[in-house]
Amino acid sequence: MTIWSSLSKNLINFTKNNSLLRSTIANKARQNGMKIRNMSDDHGHKTFFITPSRFQWHKFKDMLHFYVMLGVIPITAIVFYCNIFIGPATLTPIPEGYTPKHWEYHRHPISRFLARYIYPSPQEGYEKMLHYLYEENEKAQIRKLETQVREKMSERNDYQAYYYRPAIAKYHRISKEAADYLESLRGD
């Protein structure tokens, strides 16, 4: 560190004493559109270059490091503890009359924990699938029944549609029967 500070002191002294270099730096900065503020009444030293703020970038880096470390350190400690002190499960004979739970088939303690508390059991997934198939079967049966109802309605011509019901259907049927009877008497 002492080398860097001595180099920076030498560089500052060199630029203070060399007016040509100082004016060249200032001219280059002005050509690039950079604003310069000269300190101490424009004596030529201690220039302050005005640059955009990097506050948001530094804040983002700080927050990223904070939250990564907030998650990485505990998870690493848990994985280390599980692998060193608990270890993988070993196969043992199942006692008489005992049925193992679904999470007991996993080898690693972390995967056992996830299977027990986070993921659904295979039986639950199977029952969900059966319920889905049952619902789809019910929908298919309802669609089939609807097509049969529409076929009967078009065959008999007694209603406009299954969802439309005249005010009193009894009189509609009576008038249809009377019309059919008159048509049979007339004969074509």
C-alpha cells in the first residue's frame, strides 16, 4: 500500500508542476463533453470531474450480496450438517405389521424432508388423477346426453330447444295432436 501512495503523490506533483499536461487533460475532458470544476479559483490544480452517480449500482450490488448471503450461508450450513452428521439412510428389514411411509423410501435426509413436507405423496397424486378422469368422464356423458336430447327434439319437433320451454306445453301438444288429426282426415 505504501508503494501506491508514493506513486500517487509523485503523479500529483508531476501534474501540478506540468502545466502542459494539465491543460491537455482539461482540453480532452472538455472535448468529450465532460464538465470540470476547478477548485481554488482556477489555479490549475485539484480538478473535480463531475460524473453521473453510481449510487443505484452500488445499492444493487449491496442488496444482491446481502440476499445471496442471507440464503447461501444457512442452506450451506444445513446441507453440511445433513451430510456430515446425519448421512444417507441405510436399508434395514421392515418389521412385521409396519407399513413404511412414502418419504421413508428416499435415501438422503434433505430429499426425505422435501418428500414429507413439501411435495405431495404419490397416493395423493394418483387420487387427483382419478378425480380428473372421473370429471372428464362425467362431462363426456353429459355431452352425449345433450346430443341425444337434440336428436329427439329435431325428430319430434315439439320444442325449439331443450333450454326453451313454452309457458304451458300441454296446450302446445294438444294443438299439435289436433293438427295431426285434421291432416290425417284431409289426406294428401
